[in-house]
Amino acid sequence: MSPFFTFLSGLFLLALFAWYFTTQRDLYKRWVGLLLTFLLLLFCWESIYPPTQKIRLGLDLRGGTSFLIRLLSQPGERITSDMLAQAVEVIRKRVDQFGVSEPVIAPEGSERILVQIPGLDPTQIQTTRETLKRVAKLEFAQVYPAGEELLSKIEKGEALMPPGYEIKNYLLPADRKKDLLEPAPRLLVKKTADLTGDHVTRAFAFFDQGGYGVSLSLDAPGAATFFELTSALAPNHGRLAILLDGKIQSAPEVKSAIAGGQAQITGHFQDKEARELASALENPLRTPVEIEETRSVSPTLGADSIRAGILSGVAGLLLVMIFVLIYYRLAGVIAILGLGVNIILLFGMMSLFHFVLTLPGIAGVILTIGLAVDSNVLLYERLREEMASGKSLPAAIQGAYSKAFSAIFDANITTLITAGILFWQASGPVRGFSITLVLGVIASMFSAILFTRTLFRWMMAQGGLKSLTMAHLAPRKEWNFLRHKSLALLLSLSFILGSFAIFAKRGVHNFGIDFRGGDLLVIAAEPSITVVEARNALAPLGLSEVTIQREQASNASMLSIRSAEETSSKILSCLRNSFPASRILLVQQDKVGAQIGLEFARKAFSALALGMVGILLYVSLRFGISFAIGALVALLHDVIITVGLFSLLGGELSLVMVGAILTIAGYSINDTIVVYDRIREGLHHDRRGTLESLMNRSINETLGRTMLTGGLTLLSVLALFFFGGAVLKNFAFAILLGILVGTYSSIFVASPIVLWWSTWSGQSLRR
């Protein structure tokens, strides 16, 4: 589909939206709503069909490796946009030599580069790391005449270093490094290079009688300088050192002047080493880099993740559909059709805007299954009240949609605030989760407000729909919840203090490698290796703080090993040597530097703090400062207690868990907003009684919705917990805890805080 056609289609759909919301004639609303839904579904379906070709999968689903590279500035120097662009282009050319399809090489902020290479064999990870970060600084410098004898005297203290020269080591090939007993050979080399690699225009590997080497072609200024240099050295058979990244690759004698700008580097090269060196010399990095983070997932684990995600999604969807059908009957059928529209729109928008579906993104899809039904629950519970008051079905539907709109709008806007801030602050897979959540909220608002309303209009006008019946779950009795507000406060304070104590006691063990840095290695073995056997095998390495756990993913049993930075390769080699009879497969390998870990932690806290500020401002504008304080206290209450319980049960905070915490914050404020909306409605209608009795009545009126929404969300998250696989189990478990705590706080924390704050500040909520 061409961009121009997409643009015109978007304008036409916007015009239909404007017509739908401005026209007052029921006939026009029915036809425009139907046409709008049909065109949107057609547009999105064309974008996602066939899904295997249209939906882009992240590396955690299709397998591959992701590298986060940081440019290193010199003291007093800052990384410029030109330096970043040059590094991106150099790394792009180096990645091309791997011959992979659809690699991603993109700037990440002002001094980092994200490199994603799909389908990379786990055995190639270390080689790829070395290739990506190699500066390949090439220099030609003169060797001091008769330097070996002078060097020996200098080392014995019998002679001084000649001015302008320094001692340089040889760069040894990998096969000699292991067996070398004596120090590497050294030479006296001129400090200032006579010629640099900036003049290299072409480099390629070759093979002759002496073995593999690299041939260089120089530009015109470089060729002239090289000719002058070799002309000066030739009469005395002087030596010219060829240095790579400050170490001597070779130092041949110059027997004659070399014209034409051609040079050769020889040494103890293997075929692969020669090709990699030629690529690096042809594309040198002007700025040194370091790899701060490496994440690798095998295609097998990716396929298992897709299978687990589909299974948990279908299970959650079926559970929600069955419950909605039983509880709401015919209205439930309309809600399920709306849910189907929601899912098509969600994946259509992801495909249309080329968003990448990641494993946390699948979690976001499953979560929106539960949250999307919330709008329908709000509408139907309002519809129940309108019908109970004696209104006809058309009048009841009109009143339900009109009264529920403000609650749906406010609740979804607060969720969008937290998801938007998460997208802004986060990176990688967590950003995929926030994208899915944002698109899911937008799709659910369309399907609940426009599609289901249009369907009701057609059924009443053409289908003869006169009445609706629904089950009733909420108790008929009106509970005096606020009577127990002091007891609830003491209970909440106890849990909050306990959460702080547990978190402080565990200390750094609360944080996974995403935040404190380190290596994560996940392996599968056949026959399997026990945790005790693995720990005993690794004991001779003398590594500190090695955590070994067994994890289950689909039908495979795996070992996950967390250790200090740059130790996973040693661990993998040790295990393969210790268990030669076991076929050990590398499933996942992550390396996170301590510095990037601290930055992740800072961004996580910033995202949470900014999310709270955004919610405080929005609720203040929509409801008032007293309600904003109550919502913020309830949100903090839910986040702190959920993290405390998660810590108590031995969980580790990761980037994915940051997404879970912000989701809990969004769910908490969503639930609280619904109660606030009912309180605001009572204040606007000037209902009689004390403020406390009005709040208590509002909580009881929304109790059915609170129980239903919490229950339906629990169903979809439980499916994610049991069928989502090992990677998302902690994510789902944290959401489960957050739903339970959030349901409690919306009843026993948020409204009492509003009441106390308004009394303490002397503000009249009615006025």
C-alpha cells in the first residue's frame, strides 16, 4: 500500500469520524458507524494478512543477538552527531559481512548504537563482539635502527630511551597466545606514526606461499607519503612497523621504494582473521567503542516463546469470552464481537506503523484482553442501572453510554500517560510493551464506544431488540466500607513498612542483571544437569555470586546461571568440559555492563516518578487536588506493597518488571478513577447526606464493576502465568499481586484519603 493512498485513506476516515460525532440523526449514525468500522477493519486486515509476512517479530521471538554499543569520548571531548553517524555507518558495513537479512543498526540516544542481528548463531557471539568494537587503528611507523640490541640494554638499565621512540609489543595470533611462556617480542618504534590508516581506500584478504595476509590500497596523498617513507628506508634496509590498535602486526625490512600506493600486511593469519581485519581496515572506527549490553536468544527459545504466547493468549481470551457470555448473555455477544474488532485493530496498527512485536509486547496484548473488557463492563453496569430505573431500552442505552463516557475516557487517558512515559524512558523490549498497551487502549476505546453502540443501534432498529437480561454478581447489601478506614490505614501502613524492611534486607539481591550488571546464561542439556552438579562443576573457577536456577519453558528444562561481567563464556566452556556426555545447547546469553545497569535503574525510577507527576496533574485538572492526592497515595501504596511482596517471594527486578510496575500503576489509577467519577457525579447532582455517606454509596454502586474488571483481568493474567513460559512468569505474577492490591486500595485507601485531605485543608468538595 503506497504512502499516498494511506494518507488519503486516513483523511477519509477522519472525515467519517467527524461526521459520526457531529450528526444527530440516528439513521446517519448507524450507517456512518457501520461504514467506519468496515473500512477500518478492511484497512487493518490488509495490513496484517498474511501475519507471517506482515508482523515484524523482535529478536526475543525469532532468535538473534542484540548489542548496545557506547562511543567512548576522550577527556575534555564530547561525542558529536558526526562521530555517531560515522560509527553507525562503519558498524553497518561490518555487519553486512555476516550476510544476515534485516539487521537493525540505529542510534540510541546521543552516544549509543543499537545493533540487532537476527539468526546469529550463539557460537558466533564473541567473535561478533570483537568485530563490532574493534577500532582497527592502522599506523605505519619506523623501527629504530639496530633496535634489538639497544632495547636489551634499555631493559637492563644500561642505556636510555632514544628521543621520539617507545617500546611496542607484537600482536600475537590467538593460537600462540595460549602456548606462549615468554613475554611477547617487542621493538623500539617511532612514537609519531609516519602514515595512518585514514588513507586506506580498499583492503582485501589474500593467500600466497606465506599464508594469509591483507592487501591495502592507498589514496593519492597516502601513496605519495608511503613512497617517500620506503625510499628513505630502502638504502639501509630499514624496518617499517605496521601497527594495529597500538600493537605490531608485522615489521618487514624495506629493500626498495614502493610506488603505486600498494602495501601488504602479513603474519600468522587464519582465513577468517584476514577477512575480518580487511573489513575493519576498510571501515575504521574513528572513535573507540565499548559494548555495554549483549542479549542473545536462540531460535528455539524464540519459537517456544511464540507458542507459549499464543497458547496463553487463546486461553485468556476463551476464559474471558465464556464468562462474558454467561454473565451478560446477548450483550456479552456484542462485547465479544467488540473484542474481536479490538484485536484486529491492534495488530493492524502495529503492522501499519511497522512496530515490532516482542515478548513483553505479547504480554501487553494479553493484558489488553482483560483491560479492553473493562469499558464494556462499565457500560453494561451503567446499562443495568438505567434499565432498573424503568427506562426503555433505547433510552437506557443512550443514558449508559453518555454517563459511562467520562469514566472510560479518564481511566484510559491515565493509562496512556503511564504507557507514554514508559515508551519515552524505556528501550528495547519494554518499549514494545508500552507500544502494545497504547495501541490496545486506543483500539478498546473505539470498539467499546463506537462499534458496540453502532451494533446496538442496528439491532434495535432492524433486529427488533426490545430488552436485555443480565446476571448480577455484586451483593445486594450496601456495605459501610469507610467505617473501617482507620483499620484499613493501619493495615496498609504495616504492609508498606514491611515492604520497605524486606526490600532493604535483600539489598542488591532485589535487582537482576539489567540493573546491577553481569552475565546471564541459559542452557539446555540432554541428558539434563542438576543445579548441584552445575554448582560443583563451576567451583574450581572461584567465581563469586553465581546464582544457578532451574527454569521450565514448554517441555524443556533449562538452567539459568547469573554471574559477574564477562564470565558466561568461561562458565559455558567449563560445563561443556565437565559434562562431555551431555549435549549442552546455548539458549540465551545476556551481558549487561554495570554502567548501563545504573542508567537503566535511573530511567526506571524516572519513568515511575514522571508517571506519577503526569497522573497528579491530570487528576487535579479533571477532579481537583484532593482527588489527585488520594489517587497518588493509592498508586504509591499499590506499587510499594507489590514490590515488597515480590521481593519477599524472592523475585528480581528487571526491565520487564518495570513495565509490570507501571502497568500496576495504570491499573490502580484506572480502578480509582471509576470510583472518583461516581463520586463526582453525586456531587454534581447534589445528592443528600454527608460526604462520607456519598463516597460510601459511590463505592457500593461501582462494586460490581470493580469485582468484574478485577476478575476478568485476573483470568487473562492467570493464563499468562500458567502458559506464558518461564520468561513472563514473574511479569504475570507481579501483575496478579498488583491487581489484588489495587482492588483493595481503590476501595479502602483512595476515597478515605480524599475525605481526610478535604477535611484537613478545609476545602468543600461540593463547592
